[in-house]
Amino acid sequence: MSNLKINIVTKEIEITKAFERKASKVGTREYAELVKVMHDFVGFNVVIKATAAKENSHKGLTVAYMDKLVAGMTGNNVKAIQDFNAVKDFYKDTNFSFSKVKEYFLTKYSNYKEFVARAEDEKEERNTNIVNLESEVA
């Protein structure tokens, strides 16, 4: 019953969108379950609860971007770049090449988001300094 929840405080029967689709077909297990609950909790409203959208925490992480991050995070360390290129080469002709390269990258450089945030902060600071210099000159 994880797709169905009784909220006694708000007098609501909360269901998921997926459960609602199945329960809308007479004769399904979900239909029978919803009818039973509605009978048990007369006067309660049935509401479809919004599910939290899954955040893609690595959105925009491409192989090209990983290349740049490896170089930036290691200070262009030749060994680190060679290691990353070896992983890419090893998996390049497989059906799961991107997922394996990404898995390696996330294991080896799990703090990449901190690096990106620091780099963005430094860029913002440089831009602020440029604006300040321009206003002093004017």
C-alpha cells in the first residue's frame, strides 16, 4: 500500500499518479483496493499526491566536460589525464561506455561539484573586480 496513504488529519486518501492510472480500470487489484478504502473512509477525498521530481545531480556531465574537469582538478597532471583516457579507450566500443566512464569519474573525482563551485565563485569575483575597476576609471 505504498501507493495509497490515508491522511486522517486532512481527511484525504492520497494516491500516486501511477496508482490512479491502474485504479481507473475496473477489475484491477488497485481498483478493488481503492474501492475498499473509500468504503472504509466515507467522506474522505481522493487526491493524487505530487511526487518529487528526481534531481539529476549530474546533469550536463558529458565526457568532454569530464575531460576538462580532470585536467582542471589535477592541474593538467599528465598521469591523471592518461588514466582517464585509458578508461575511455577501454570502454569505447561497449554498450555501456558512458556509464562506466562516468562511474570511474564519479568515484575518482567525487568532489567535482565543489571544484566547479569554487571555479564559478572565482570567476564571479574576477568579474566583480573588473566592474569595480571600470567604475573607478570612469
